Amino acid sequence: MKAVFKEKPAPGAVLKQASEPKPGPNDVLIKIEATSICGTDVHIYTWDAWSQKRIKPPMIFGHECAGKIIELGKNVEAAGKLKLGDKISVETHVYDGSCFQCKQGNPHICENMKIFGVDMNGVFAEYAVVPQQNAWVNDPALPPAVACIQEPFGNAVHTVFEGGAPSGDSAVVLGCGPIGLFAIGILKAIGASHIYAVEPVPVRAEIARKMGATRVFNPKEDYVKEILGATKGKGVGAVLEMSGNGGALQNGFRVLRPAGKLGVLGVFPKDVQLDVTNGIVFKYARVYGINGRRIWGTWEKTRELLTGKKVDVRPVLTHEFKLDDFEKGFAAIAAGEAGKVILKP
Amino acid sequence: MKAVFKEKPAPGAVLKQASEPKPGPNDVLIKIEATSICGTDVHIYTWDAWSQKRIKPPMIFGHECAGKIIELGKNVEAAGKLKLGDKISVETHVYDGSCFQCKQGNPHICENMKIFGVDMNGVFAEYAVVPQQNAWVNDPALPPAVACIQEPFGNAVHTVFEGGAPSGDSAVVLGCGPIGLFAIGILKAIGASHIYAVEPVPVRAEIARKMGATRVFNPKEDYVKEILGATKGKGVGAVLEMSGNGGALQNGFRVLRPAGKLGVLGVFPKDVQLDVTNGIVFKYARVYGINGRRIWGTWEKTRELLTGKKVDVRPVLTHEFKLDDFEKGFAAIAAGEAGKVILKP
Amino acid sequence: MKAVFKEKPAPGAVLKQASEPKPGPNDVLIKIEATSICGTDVHIYTWDAWSQKRIKPPMIFGHECAGKIIELGKNVEAAGKLKLGDKISVETHVYDGSCFQCKQGNPHICENMKIFGVDMNGVFAEYAVVPQQNAWVNDPALPPAVACIQEPFGNAVHTVFEGGAPSGDSAVVLGCGPIGLFAIGILKAIGASHIYAVEPVPVRAEIARKMGATRVFNPKEDYVKEILGATKGKGVGAVLEMSGNGGALQNGFRVLRPAGKLGVLGVFPKDVQLDVTNGIVFKYARVYGINGRRIWGTWEKTRELLTGKKVDVRPVLTHEFKLDDFEKGFAAIAAGEAGKVILKP
Amino acid sequence: MKAVFKEKPAPGAVLKQASEPKPGPNDVLIKIEATSICGTDVHIYTWDAWSQKRIKPPMIFGHECAGKIIELGKNVEAAGKLKLGDKISVETHVYDGSCFQCKQGNPHICENMKIFGVDMNGVFAEYAVVPQQNAWVNDPALPPAVACIQEPFGNAVHTVFEGGAPSGDSAVVLGCGPIGLFAIGILKAIGASHIYAVEPVPVRAEIARKMGATRVFNPKEDYVKEILGATKGKGVGAVLEMSGNGGALQNGFRVLRPAGKLGVLGVFPKDVQLDVTNGIVFKYARVYGINGRRIWGTWEKTRELLTGKKVDVRPVLTHEFKLDDFEKGFAAIAAGEAGKVILKP
């Protein structure tokens, strides 16, 4: 089969032939119908500091996918819960099911987590082996390109709902990468009254508007002042930090209404200096770190929002390439012009 | 001024002249712009058993309203928070502010509650005196007929949100009186995936569809079977009981998904026989009695949903009469053909 | 090995020799150190209506246990998470891990639940086979008789904590069987301010006092009046229904403070007539059906409360017999004099 | 009457004669029975930067108190809810009752907050005027010295309970000033399994042990390593930051278990550099800024814990002086040897 390999500990990746993988007893083999490129894949592709520590080439990377089961591992077949022909997507957090956090109902923060497409081969290929416990059966009517973005869409669902969704309230989304854009659509679907977004890239700002943002600010604008003005000085009920930018987080606390919720999904390259006294203590802020997706509660909501067409994600899916042209996909992202990039084998 | 009086301890009411009331030190006087008829008003009008015990004629009844402040009580003026010309609606639960429940943040279930328009004169008149603590200042742009239904709309908001709103999940509304119809609109606004409604009256069933119901069942149908079928046997995530019918409540527990929420706003004329073991215990049900509105949290959400046009209540507002024709309003309700009936002085 | 069999579809049970069972690939084999008798075992023993429908003799019953792993199934050994010599107890709800409820994080209400010791052989024996997913590793220092009551203790933990524990608030426990008695101890440990209990059997009432009950009422007393009096007419913050008696549940709603929580663990032989209007709607009650234990969140709290000696369960463990004398255990329970009865092989 | 005045914009305070104050229409006049010194009073006394901006001398400061009502303002008398002879303490957050936050049920973070004893005269005197809305009626049996520390005790109650109390779980208290010490007692009362405290001052560390701390660390020790070791690398379920020390907060995130709660009551003199990625995002932390007390929910719990003797605060009350000797009280605190200092007129 064709597959995109991180071949060597260096920037780039190569498409080459590989033998079709065999599922272990607790795995399924899927024929890939669509994949999409995550920020993590970009880190692996560009071979940044994180990748150099974590990734062990050669490996097939990529983890967001939609595919069809074509072979069942022995135990999976015996269990009888998944069957040939099932259309699935993959929860990429491969949890052990037995640690303290898994036992508390938090497998998404498993103490012994492995990441699909990072710590094991992934989906930029024609076929992929998926641990059965991580397979999510899709509605067959969901188009593969939509099914495959459920994983990052789930990050947005998780951030919007954790600590309470701001239905009938105002919200700010900081950073309009694909997850931020999905979040805007979800906020609209749950009846947020005003949705402010902050994003420097014009193409993404435009998509943010299509997804339902009331107003989109360029970070060069004094958006703290603007949002406080628009909310009569009160600030917003919910801030969703999806940029990983320290300054954005600082501003997030400034535009947050006292007793409001601030969800942080962004990953920050370094420590952030925070005015804890005014931003958290006196503001009576409720801050939620977000990580992955609730397994499978988040996926249930994701399915309902997507199959019920409560959120139309198509404006976010800006590019689609053949897997052979994966380099065009990474180039589109590098150019800063892309929403979500789909790759199809 | 003209006012509709419950004149005698007997069915009916009369429109007659009365002197314009004077506000006490902690009251405001409003000029009424619109009122609407609540089920409670129907009880008073028809002089049912509850009314015979509670109501002390002669009195002016009615409590759902929108009006403009034209005089301020002495202490209200001194406090400086309300001002002449403010457009207001009225929270009808007149709480004492000092009992245990008020101190716990639950004034809506005050231990010494008085009801505006029931235990004191109300709003079916040209002018009304309103305790300042119960005045809610409206956005001036809100049409009086919409402003005046915020109180029952708030019941629906309260029921939808208490215990968690079913965004991205399915819900059933049992009974499509005005509050049930508002609830359907709110469920749609917060992104419920499927909204099932049960209502015998065709006119109301039709409004339910306009408000966003996925399907509306006549209670003669086997809607338990239908809803279980539509949810693949799982049942729905949220049931909102708004009919006060014991059989509906029993069915509500049958269509509820295990671990789902069941909100009860309906008032039942007699005890209800419940299969507690299967309906609550084994079903791991979460049941929320609902009463009034959170003061003022519910009103904040109500304002956002109405001023932001997340919910369009116009299909529910089926009739509008001059106050002089109040009997036509009660007749429309008695005929079972009405949604909400507006009366304007 | 010796084992207690439900041999025939008739009252009673027999102790007889059986061959030592072999664990399947996903099971472990344990040597039993202690077991205890649950109400469910009494149903099976007396062969009541429920048992006649559910139980398929011949089978070994019993499910509350503590034991030591002496053999690992093939897959269990491969997984490497459980090991020979581990002391374990058993979560008796054998969930499938793949249904909607399991995927929502609610395996304790799995749609395809099987019960250990009911739908498969159990623990009234020298050895037992346990599905590895249901094994809970104990602190080796926990005495077997204490380790084996964690399962019913967990029911009490679940009921106390679900919907919020009444720390610094008052509570009522209706019914002082072993789970009710454990609940009293847990309420004391979490700082409930006043703990009222209702129980007709003097021996149990006495244990209730030892566990920390402020007052214990005989159901013949007008305990509704007494509890309302003791709470200045307000009622208590939490009611825990653990009797399965319809009248007790009705009274539970009467002594519940408005906005209070009522947890229902009791199983009722028939429908209960409830004053929903006053008991739930106007009372703004929050009602939680309780079922099993959160897997494994409840067990974590259970372990902390027991190993940290926050709750001393010894007063509840009134009888201990050799497994050979199991009939004495059932007799003690039938005599209404027992707390928890331990059986040791 | 005698009163302690902040007389001039400079360090120190003076005891002098003043005329007995008269209550306004919405106030009560109390005869002070006991007061205690808060950290805020120390700021005012030492005339730090914050005081220089906020305080307008001359004024009577002090706000923690217990007293007896000896005169009722006109409206208070008319309302009939407070009466002569009532023993009261004071909620020091004087909220306006009409802003957005007050209307949301959050008067403790009122947008127009005034602080009793800071923005208006307080209680270091023989008599004081108290806004009736801020009066909390005490159980007459509560000793004045205990009644007067309910306000800071309430800060601890608020921090322990907000976001869920760690009953049956482990906790860390960072900083053992009086509020930290109260928090330890409360954690013990609600059944926390292990309570770790961090405090440099030996006298306070000793009181921490008396209040129920499992272990008390000197911040010079590597307590992060010790606590992680004691929790088998998992960290604790709840961290309560009560020191206002940036390094302590950083360590708080290090010892927090993933998905754990971190409450921040401490006020930090400057920004804190935080590893948001590892401390909040990947840790899935739930962070709660805490401010004042829930009015009056926190006071209800406070009353139950103190009148029910669930928490014995006496070890914290290290010093008691006559009001005339107030300087000895401030000196004891300055010497770093004090828990709570009581001043009695």
C-alpha cells in the first residue's frame, strides 16, 4: 500500500510503498477513506523540538481519519461488537483502561497514554490498524471528509461544554485555527448570544464569520477594549483559548466576566505571566484545562451536532488533496491560508 | 382607571373603573402596555377550588405584563436604581429576601412567598403598583407583547436549563400550552438534536411544529413506543413535563433514557402512581421539580434569547384583544384554540 | 472445592463439592477469603418471584467477596495489570464496555448488564472465577471481612455523594439495613450536621446510633413531625431512601427541605403513589435514582474512607460464620437481627 | 465610645473617644462583643500601598465582629426581620443588590462593592453601625470570639466547597494563616483522607497539626517531591492556595492530580509565571478563583460546622486582648507568632 512515512529524524516526509499491515487480536484493519492534517502532523513534518523527542522514525503518521473495517482481530471478532464494513473514525488517545484516571472515568487523561499516529503507526496511508477500543462507529451517511474531522471537532465540543455551555450568553474564541472555527459553529448551534473571535489571518477571519462569529477582531486591534465595550463593561460569559499565545490568554482573562468560565485548549510554547489576583481571584474565574475528548461522551455530542446538521463544517474544509499530494497540503497550511486540509488515498 | 376585577367569590370577572393606585415607598407605579393571560388567571376566572381558598375578592388579577414606570416610591427614588420611563416586566414571586431559602440564593422558593396578581393586586388594568425588588428592566426595543410573556417564557428557560440543557441531545416536551411551546423554541435554540412533543389540540400541535418540534404526537398515539423506536430503544436525554397530567408523567419516565433528566413544571390535580423502581431507581433518573424562575439568572438568559432573536415567540402569540374585551380572551382559551392571549389596555 | 449451590428452582440452597473452576482468557481465579450475604442472596435463597424469573439453577450464588488471585487468564497475564497474589474484591456489575451508557462513562447502568453471582457463578465457594475488568485490587492491609463489604458500602457512598454530599447540612436515612447503616457512617465522616435515621428493628436502630445517627426513629413514631420540628420546619438537606418502602418514600418527600436532594436506592415491590405537586414541583426537589456504584470512582472514595479509617464499619458486621454454616447466616437475617453477615470458607 | 481610628495617612492607629454612631434607616446599631484582626487590617495599620490608595482617614477600621443589636433603623424596624437583642456578625461585602452579578445570585462579587471597615466605618470600637442587609444572626450560644471569626472561616468554607469538597480524597493547603488553618479543620470535618499543609512559621505549623493536618511541610523542604511521593506520584485531589506566594501557586499546580481542583484565595503582589501547558491544559486542571463568601450559602454551612462543633477553631485563636491594647494584637501578628487575634472592647 501507499503510505506517508516520517522516514528520518529530519524535516519532511516521504510517500512510499509499504506492506499492508495486519491487525493484532484486539485491533481492526481499516481501509482509509479520508484523513486530515492536524497541527501535530505539522510538528512532525517540520521536525520541531517536540517531535525530535517524541517521534521514532520510520513511522507512518497522521491520526484524523475515516475508514471502513475490512478485517477484525481475533478477540474483536469474538467480542462481536464491531463488524466488517463498519465505517469508523478513531479516538487518538490510546488509554490503558486500568490506571487511576481511567478508573475515575477519565480515560482521556490516562496516566499511560499512547497517541495513535504519534506513538504508533497512523493513517496517512491506504490502510491502517486501529485498536478496537479506540474505534468509533460512524453514521454511514456522514461524508468521509466530515467523519474524519470529528476528532478535532471533538476538542471544540469538549471546550465549549466543559464547565457549562454559554447558551444565551456571550463568548470569545481566541484563535481561529480549525478547532477555533469549529468552536464558533458549535457556539452558534447551542445558542450563544454573541460570539467574538480573534484571528490575524484574513482567510480564517472570513471563515469565522461564515461559521457564525458576531465579530472577528485582528489581534492588532484593541479587542479587549472593544469586547468590554460591546458587553457594557461586563465581559463575556465564556472565553475559549485556542491559540496557544500567551498574550491572548492574558487578554482572555481581561475580557472574561467575573464568575465566567475560561477554557484553555491552546498549548503554550513557554510559561505565561498571569495577573492571578485580578484575572482569577478577584474575578472569581472558573478555569478549565482541556485535553482531548471525553471518551465517548464528547463523541456522542459530536455525532448529534454533525449528523443533525446543527453545525455545517464545510466552510472550514478549505483544501482537499490526494494522499500522493500530501506535500501540497502541508504547504497550504504553511502558507497560513488553510482551514482544514483533507487528504484522500 | 379601567381594571378587571375578580369582584365576587364566583366565576367570572368585571371590568370597571377604579382609582389609580399609589406606589408605596418601595414600589413603582407603571402604565401597562401589554398583559397576557396565564393559566392561573383562568383558575381565578373560573373560580376553581384552588382560587376559592387563595383569592380574596375584590381584587385586580393578572400578573404577566410589560409597562413603563411613571412614578417612583420614596425609597426607590432615593436608591436611584430604577428611573421614570424605564420599561419593565414583573417577576411575580414576591420574596421576602430574609428567609432561609432567600439566603441560600433561592428567592424563587421563598418560605414566605406572595404572588403578584394573586395575593395582591395585579395588572389587568391601566396602571399597576409593582414592588421595586420585582421589577425587571427591559430592553426598550422589545415589543410589549413579547416583553410581557417573559415570565412564562422564563418557566420554560428554567426547565430547559436546570440540571443541564440537552444541547446535542434529544428531548421530549409533554404538553404544548404556551410554556411547552416556548420550551420547544428554546430547545431548538440551544441545539437539541431531536425535539418530540405531545399535545392533543391540533392548533397547538401545529404551533409546536412551527416552534421547532421534530415530531408532534397526539396522546392517543402510542408515543412511548414511537419515541423509543425513534431513539433506537434508548429514550431521550431530557423530558420536560408541562402538562400536569399523571399519565403523561408516567410516560415521561418510560421515554427517558437511563441517566437522563426529567424536569417537572406541571402541577398535578392529584397524586400520581409511579413505578419508582423502574422509572427512577433502575433508570438512574435525575428528576428536577421546577418552580418559577431563578431570580434573576433565568431572566438574564430570557433576555438574551429574546433580544438576540434566538427564539421567535410570535407563533405562540395567537390572540390579542383590548383589555375591554378580556372575556374574549378567556373564551379563546376555554375553546382550547389559543396559544398565548395578549390583552392591551 | 466446597460451594453453596442454588440447586433447584425452590427455596433453600445446598453446600456440596464441585470441581475448581478454570478462568477464561479474560478472567482471574481467586481463592475466597471472605464473603458476605446481600439482600439479593436472600431473594435467591428464599426463591422469590424475582429469582424465579432471573436465576437458572444449578448455580453458585453470592457476589460480595474478598479473595486472592491464584491464576490469571491468558489475556490477563499478557496485559500485565493484575498479578498473582493480588488481593481483590469484585464490582458485581459486569458491563459490556461498548453500549451507549458504557460509552457515556456510565458502565454501572450498562444496557447489556450481567450480574456476578446472579447471571453467572458467584462466590459462596472456596474459589471463584472473576472477569478481570471487574476486579478491584485492595490494599493488602484491609481485613477480608471489611474488604468484602466494599460493594454494598459503595452503594451507600454513591447515594451520599450523587447530587452533592450534605457536609455541614442535615440528612435522613430511611431504612437501616447494612447499606443504610453504612450511609450513616459515611454521612458522619463527611461532616453532616444532623443525621436522622428511621428503622423499626431495635438491633439495627442501636447500630445506627453507633454509626453516628443523631436520632433514630421507629417508623411508628410521627417522625415527619419530629424531623420537621427538629429542623424548625425547614426539613433536611438530603434524604436517602434505603428501605424500598413506599410509605417511607412518601415521608421522605415530606421531610425534605425545598431544593434538597433525595436519593433513592431502595427497590419498591409496587408502584408508589406520590404527591408530585407538593413533594417534587413546589418543593423544587432534586431526585436521584441510584444504582450500583460508579465504576470506579465510587470504589476510589470507598477505599479512602475505609483504609483511612474515616468510617469504622465493624458495628455493622454483626455475624460471622464458616461457609459450611451458611444456613445460620440466612437464619440470622431472617430473624431480623443481623447487620451484615460474613461467611468465610 | 472608645474606637480605634486610622487617624492619618501614615502607619499606626490611635484609640480615642468618639460619639456613639446613629444607624440610618436601613442600618442596625450593635454593641460590639468581640472583634478580630484580619490581614486587611494589618495593611491599613502598616499603611501599605493598597491602603494608601483605598483608605480615607480618619476612619474606624476592623470588620470581623460579633455584637448585639441595640437599635434598629426605621426601615429595619418596619421590616420586622431583625430585632433588639439579636446577636449578629457581619458579612463585610456590602453589595448593591441590583447589578448584574447580584442579579445572577453572586452578590459576593457585586460590581459596585463597598467593604465594611474599609470603605465605611467598622468595628474596632464599642459600637458600630451595620447595614441590615449584611447582618447575620448568630446562634446565641456561639461564644463571641468564635462568632466573630465566621467571616474569615467562611473564606475557608467557600474555598473548600467550591468546585466540590475533597471528601474521601487528599488535599494540600498552601499557607497556614488563620484562613489556611480553618481550611485544615474544615477538610478534616468533611472527611478528606490526607491533608498536607505548607507553612514556614513553626507556631502555625504546630496549630496546623492540631487542626488535623496529616503532615506539615516547611517550604524549604522539597514538598512537591514529598507530596507526589506520598500520593504514589498521582498528586492530590484538591489544592487550596492561601498564601499569596507565586512560588507556592506554581508548586500547587505541580502537586495537583490531573483533573483535580485548585482553589485560589491568596492575593499575589505581582504577576505569577505559570506553566499553563503542563499545569493547566495537559493536567486538565479545574481552577477556581475565590473571593469573599457566598451570601448566605457559605454562612449557613459555617454555622452548621461551628455550632455543631464539627470544627473546633480554638487552637487558631492564639491571642486575646482588650481593645485598648490593640497595638499588642498588631505586634503579635507582626512577630509572626499569631493565629487569630481577638480584641474585645
